[in-house]
Amino acid sequence: MTPETTDLGQAVAVAARTERLITGATCVLFDFDGPICGLFAGHRAHHIADRLIAWLAARDLDVPLDENERQDPQAVLRVTGSTHPGAGLVHELERSLTEEELTAVDSASPTPYVDDLIREWSFRGVPLAITTNNSPAAASRYVTRRGLAPCSTATSTAAPAISTSSNRTPTASTAPWTPWTPTPPGP
């Protein structure tokens, strides 16, 4: 055996396992920030967290954050929600975070090959979903800007295919589902 035949044999085995996974899939769930893109590649998360903390400080609100939480805008929102439950300020803070995430979409770094992967799953008719702790609006904007919207058409939430869902605070959610139904790409 030569390195070339070993590599080829390994590639064939991996391709066969991958084909079995693809063929048997009934749905595919993607996280947004990481598997689909590096959302904060050019609009750094710790800078966003700093701005959210400054926003809270300007309102004389004390939120007990540890050093790790001070670097994470999602943690700032989560801790604020648990420290000040039911307060309208959580809605305002989430709106600020959503605006930051929408801005971050402009400089997000696509994960290599994921666009092709999404198109392939869509072509095969496999329901896709993006589930995220980020804003559904940011996920939708990113997918649209990457040209993945033609892979799908909006439908009702009764039969979601590619959807975005956020696990943000229950009292502060913008659009819990943005459903899409996959359609094969055009010729």
C-alpha cells in the first residue's frame, strides 16, 4: 500500500459514512454563531458587553457580573434579566443587544463551506433550523445577505423548515420563529 491508496481508501470510507448520515437525516439544526458564522469577527463581543454595561451604569443599575460575564453580551442580558426580572429595562437592553448583533452581521465571518452545506441539505428537502441565543433578526439578516434565502420561502410556523429561534429571556423576544421551507436551488 502507498500513502495515496491509504488516503483514497480513507476518503472513500469517510464519504460512505457521510452519505449514510445525510441520507438518514430527517432534520438538521445549526447553531448560528460558530457553525454558520463568526458573528463577532469584526464587531467584538467584549466591546458590546462593555457598551451594555455602560448603558446599565448610566441608569444607576447594579448588575453583579463576574469577569467572564463582563466579556459576554449574552451573559450581561441574562444576569440583568435575573437581577431585575420583569423590568422594562430588560426589553431595552435586549433591543440594544439586537442592534449590536445586526451591526455585527456586516462584518461576520462565514464558516467555511457552510453555505454549500446548507444549500445541499435544502436541495435534498431536509428541514433546517437555526437555533441561537442571538437575535433571530440577526440570524435572518445574515442568511439573507449570504444568499441563502433563495434556498427557502417563508411559510407559517406550523411547518417550519429553516427557522431561527432564540432562547433569550421569555419576556424579551423579538420573533420566536422565522420559518423557511427549503426549495431546490434554481438552474
